[in-house]
Amino acid sequence: PTVNAGPDQTLQSSTATLSGSVQDDGLPSGSGLSARWSVVSGAGSVSFANANNAATTAQFSRPGVYVLRLTANDSQLQTADDLVITIPAGVNVAPAVNAGAARHASRSSRRRCR
């Protein structure tokens, strides 16, 4: 397969549009082509909107330099290409929020506060 992760980027926000591409020569016959984004290195965490799509978005947790890798696999061969994302210090990065697992309260477990 042929892989292009796209150009290196310097961002002014915490979200990058990744315009990668993968192509295959059709061999081996009958095999599919898969793509996957991964983080090689970085100053914080990265969340991909869809890590299995060559064209997607990525959200970064803090300013710094990140190296992302796009890998293509046709079941016989694997190829990868890297890109560098730079988020300068001072860029306002949205906070990450996680409220935890969903919880349900039953009527018998409710307590009254006075």
C-alpha cells in the first residue's frame, strides 16, 4: 500500500484536521485495505474522531509537539507515514471531561437531605 499522512501542521487550536490517504495495488487479490492512526509521541493525550479513517480529526490535550502515524495494511504488506503536529504554548486547549460510567438511582436508594 501507499500511505500519505498529509503535511505537518502548526495549530492555533487543539483540533487538527487530518487529510491522510491510503491506496493499494489490489494485491493480494480479494484482500481489503485498512488504515489506522496512532500516536508515536507527544506532550499529552490524543483522541481521534475515527482512528480507522485516513481522513479524520484529532483532539489534543495540551500544547506541544506530537508525532502521529498513519498505517495501511493490505493483509500482506504494511506501510506507514508520519506527520508532526505543533501546538504552540499559549494556545487555548479545551479541557477534557469524563463524568464516568452511567449510573442509575432507584427510588429506594434515594435519600432526603434536610
